Amino acid sequence: METRNSAVRLDRYGDVGVLDVRDVEVPVAGPEEVVVEVVATSINPGEAAIREGAMDPDRSAVFPMGEGSDVAGRVVEVGVDVTGWAVGDEVIGWSGQRSAHARYVVVPSAQVTPRPEQVPWEQAGSLYVAGGTAVAMRDAVSAQPGQTVTVTAAAGGVGSILTQLLVHRGVRVLGVAGPDNDSWLRGAGAEPVNRGDDLAERLRSAAPDGVVAFFDCYGQGYTDLALELGVPLQQVVTIADFEAARSNGTRVVFGYESTTAGTLADLAQMIVSDDLVVPIAATYALDEVRAAYTALAERRTRGKIVLLP
């Protein structure tokens, strides 16, 4: 293992310009921890919100601060009291300390699961935040085989995984996205409905009997649209519009509240069995982190943007 580590750091809240890649100490595994050499780690809209200070209204954060949660890599050190893991093991997991955007990261051994060799590194490094959130959204409402639901941003990081999870369950998915995603959505088993004017009418036309659930992965008024369409309040969930949820009583889902290593193992096995593909929009080197977040902010990517330290 090398003696130096490269990691993303920020000294204040702000735009992408506050992100730096610095030389820092290589972490040391404590009891029940492992150090992972990171091969792939995705970026997520929530991390951009954290960087901007949106999750810290009291401004109580201590700087410098790291970032990133998703981890896929190789174990390079095993702490005392760790069983079942050895140096060289390939794993999928997460950091709960916002430290995954780095060359090396230390995590509790309970927060990693084996990476099957059939799972590409880029997809493995995208499973915790997006995959865990998609699972939490799927499980938050009742949608049975044969029933119809709507997913917004259906080709995005979370939406692309959620769409496939629902299709795998036998649910009919109306996927709201731009027209350039039509082919991908059809290939995933969904029915594309292009965003834009008259969306409510077009959704009613696609589902004359209504939809039983509405999954909002984009924000900007979609939960109000769901209620306009007559979707029951408890069957509308969002991961992107907290203000609207507070005002209209719809539900907010946070994937990290329920994601476990077992969740990641299940998702990885779905990739192995060809029941799930995590679309990769682009990959960047760690020192290109500003460019990666600039691309994310455009909200036009299909699937995940991944850093390759």
C-alpha cells in the first residue's frame, strides 16, 4: 500500500470551485474496519447539495470536509476483530463519513460485501446511494405486478435503477424523461413519456385508469402533478423536492436509512443475472472532480457519473 493518499477536500461551502484534490494521510484500519483502495466511486446530487451547504442550515460543519459515499475497490488492510475479509478481497460498500472520493478510504467491515467479478467496477461503485435509494423508493409504496406507476427522471441515476427494479417486479412503468432516452427506456421494459407541455394529459392518455404510485426523482413540481392526477398521497414519494413534500404532504425517501450490505449484495446479484444494468453516463479521474460535478449539474445524463481514483 502506498504511503500517500489523494482525496477530495473543501474548506467552505460553495460551487464546484471549492473542491480540491489534496495529498492526505492514508487511513489506518481500526477495530472492525477495513481500508479499501478505491477503484470506482460515483457522484450524486445529494453530495452537491451538501457541498453547497443545503444540508447544514445551522452552519455547524467542521472544515476541511471530505465527500462521497459509494465505494468499490480492493481491501488493502484489515483491522483487529475483523473476520471474513482479507487483503486483496474485492468489495462493494460505502463510507458514512463523506470520504469515498479518495484513493483510500477506511470503512466498517459490516459496510462492504463481495464484488462478483461479473459486476463492472463502474457499476459496483454506483450501487450504494443510487441503488439503495431506488430500493427504498420501490419498497416505500405498494405497487403490484400488472399495476401502472410513473417514474420521473426515469433514465437518471436513481430513476434508471428504480425503473428496472419495478419492471423486474412486473409493474408497468411510465418513464418520464427526455426523448433521447426513449430507446433506453423501452429496452429496460418501460414506456417512455416525454417531459414537457401537456404531460398530465399524456399520462392520463397512457393510463386511463390512473397510476397507483408516483415516484419523483427530479423535483420541480412533479409531486403536485402526481396529486393532480389523483394518485393517493401515501403513494407519492420524492427524493428531490423536499419543500413541495412539506407543503403538500407527500413523502420523502432517504435510501441511506435502510441500505445494508445485504441490499448491495442483492443488487449486485441482479447485475450478475442480467436483471439490472446501472447505466454509466461518464467517468472522470479523481482530479477531474470539478468537471464531473459540472456535468452532473446539467441534469441531462443517463445513469451515473463515476470517479476512477
